[in-house]
Amino acid sequence: MIVLGLVAGTLTTCCWLPQLLKSWRTRSTADFSWLYLAVFGTGVTLWMIYGLLKRDIAIAMTNTLTLALALGVVGLKVRIDLLPPRGRSRTEISASRSLRPSTLPTDAKDVRNGKTGAVEL
């Protein structure tokens, strides 16, 4: 019975690993809402406590690992979505974005020939 619980828990825990790696690689956590992470994290924490109280190693261990991976996603979300990039403040980033004009080339041939007659949007 415990082997079944460990296999099931391992499979559901491992599903977080690709998400964590993808978020790390793409530097994007936009697909994770704060509400989802909070509700999921609370549920996993309660399952972990339940497993500890029942002295069920499969429930306690796999939910502890799942919580660790989910907290890894939360950490990435904080770092990517809330903290400014290293070396530049949010003010510098938003200022540099607002200085770029919104232009489109008038013709692709002009761009290839070095003519950049652009139309302001």
C-alpha cells in the first residue's frame, strides 16, 4: 500500500519539475496566478500536515517535495514579476521603453536598401 502511495505522490510531485524548469529557462511566470499558487500551496501544506499527523510517509514526503517545488515557482515569480532586473531600476527600464518611438517601415524593400523612411504611429 505504501509503494502505491509513493509512486502516485512521486508522479504528481514530478509534474512540477518541468514547469519550474520552463519558468527558469523562459524567465516567464505569467501563466501562474498568485491566487492559484496561494490556494495550491495551502492545499499541499494541509496534505503535508495531514500526512505527518497520520504518520503516513507517502503523503507527508511527497507533499513536502511538491510544496518545495511550488515554492520554487513562487520564488521565481517574485524575482521575475516583482523585483527589478539586476543592475537597472524599474524607473530606468520604464524610461528607456517610453523613449523608443513607435514606428513601422513604409516598405520592406526600403528597409533592405537602407532607407528607413518610417511612419510615426
